[in-house]
Amino acid sequence: MIQSQEDSREAVAARLERVRVILGMSKREFAEKAGISEQGYGAFIHLRRDVTLDAAKKFRKAYGLPLEFTYFGIISDLPHRIATDL
């Protein structure tokens, strides 16, 4: 069941960082492959900004991360490679 509100900024950032580590990518590589600047990604993981819907869609397109995972932590539709390492 999806929560009525998205998870905390900290939880969202931690999920993105975990995926980045699983994929063995640098912060720059992870951000740029998704079409996000390294500085923009840094703002998300250092908790200066919420992950925007636009950014979440870019992560979905680049890495197959469903919005339900990014915002709520639901892992049912994650790509197998990522889900097995979480």
C-alpha cells in the first residue's frame, strides 16, 4: 500500500545513493546518465532539495527506477539487478 505522502527527503536520497553504489557508478556518472547535473544530484543527496518529479522521471528512464520506489520505497517493480542487491 502506498503511503499518503512520500517518504522523507533523507529516505529518498538514501535510496538513490544505494542504487548508485549497486550500479558501481560515480556520482557524476549516475547523475549525467540520467540527464541531471552533478550539482543537482548533490543537492538531492545532501538534503538541500527534494527530488523533483522531473528528476525522478529521469532516473526512471535511465535506470528503470519506478516513481513508487524513488518516493515511497516500494521495490516490487525494480529492475532485478538492483532489487537483488538492496
